[in-house]
Amino acid sequence: MGQGLRGTTPITLVSSSYAGSPPEYVVMTNSGTANTFGAWVQLGTLPPYKTNRLVLSGRPYNNNIGIPGLLNIGIGPSGSQTILIPNLVCNADGSYTSGPTNYTLPVKLPPNMDVWAQYAQNTTTSGYNFEIGGYVYNEPEGMETDLIVPFVDASNSSGIVITLAGSSGSWGPVTLVSSTPQNFRGYLFSIFPVGDLAFQVVSIEILVNGTVVFPNFVTLNSNGSSAITTSAQWGPFSCVIPAGSSVTCQGYYDQGASDSPIQVGFYGLV
């Protein structure tokens, strides 16, 4: 009789499995008020054991127009949800061509709790939707955290917007965090275009107190209205960031359209 693989933990879906027709995941609707989160939608229920990795996958469902957005992830019973992970940057891009929203979050999760999500956009138009799904598992050795701290501009549901104007060349530095409020053990970040696509090739690096901690490698590559060809989320990465540190980003761009903005989300791991 087989004994299985030692040291493994189950991967448990916290949303409905694919059933062969859309929507593949749980659909969230915006509130119809700009920069205000819509109703909580239940993704599922956590397994009867502790887990420390939450993987989320999402995309625009029927909003075929370029709109930045934010996601909150919560836990708890209906009507008493507690926000566990706030202000995850996402984007609903024209022709459904936004970069994929795929976050791997090393957060400690209690057993048997309901998991929820809600959605905000910088539009007053109601009816724009976003679908999201996810799974959890337990990593025996990892950098699991009790708290994920977002450094984004929640007032416009767009992360930190950086406008890259003019001809090709270097850009930045742009401040993501002027002074970190506490010590962090790691970070993750995201990079999206703001709204609809134009031809856009943008690279980014992350600096802590002027020292590069992530090199100029990650590239947002969008080919007109076709698609974004690279991942939008990066990390988590281990990195000691002392309280009072400045976090900046800079990079290089090669654009076919002037004044093309990008949105960056930066998250510290406690």
C-alpha cells in the first residue's frame, strides 16, 4: 500500500471548481460609487487546519473597459467580516487584456473560517464586475506573516500612479513609502497599466534607502490592445526593511504613446 509523499500538505480550493462554463470563479460587483467597496462575496471556507499561503487568481468578468481597481480579502461570518488583506491592486482592462491578477500571499489563516472578497473601482458606473478564485495550503518553512501592509493610494482605487511621459529613457525614482512605520521582513509588489492599453514596455526596480533590492528586470510588456505579456505580481521576497526606511522605484521605459501611466502596488510583510 502506498504511503504518500512525506511533508506534503493538501491544496484546498476556497472557491468553486471550474464547471465548464463562465463564470469560472466568484463574481464581485463594484458599488457604483467611485472608490467605495461593493458587497462582500464569499469565496469559500478555509479547511479544518491552519494554512499560511493564500493564492488568488482574478480577471475582469464583463467590464470590457479600462478601469483600475482594488480588492479586499476578509474572513469571518456573514455580516461580521474582518479585513485580512486590504487594497490589493488589480486592473480591468479593455478587451479583457489586463495583466493577470495572481497574488501569492504568505498570510497565517485560521481553520474553518469563511473567506470573502470585495471590489472597488474609480468609477461611478455600476455593474462592472471582477471574478476571483483561490486556494490555500500550508508551507512548512516559509515567511508566513500576521500582517500585510499596503502602500497604495486607496483614494483613487489605482495603487500609486506613475505617469511616464515623453520619449524612451530612464524614469524615477518615485517614492512608494517615504518612511516605513515599522520593521518589515519582506515585500511583494505589482505593476499594471492604468486602464486601457497602449504599446508600452516598462521595467521597474525596487530600492530601500537608495540600495537596489530588486534589480531592473521586471517588465510590463503590452502590445497595443492585444495583451499584457508578463506577470503583474511579483514576490513575496525576503528583505529586512527597518522602520523609517524609504522605498522607491525606478526603471526604464520604451513607449509608443506619451503620457502612459502605470499603477504600482507595494506591500510590506510584517
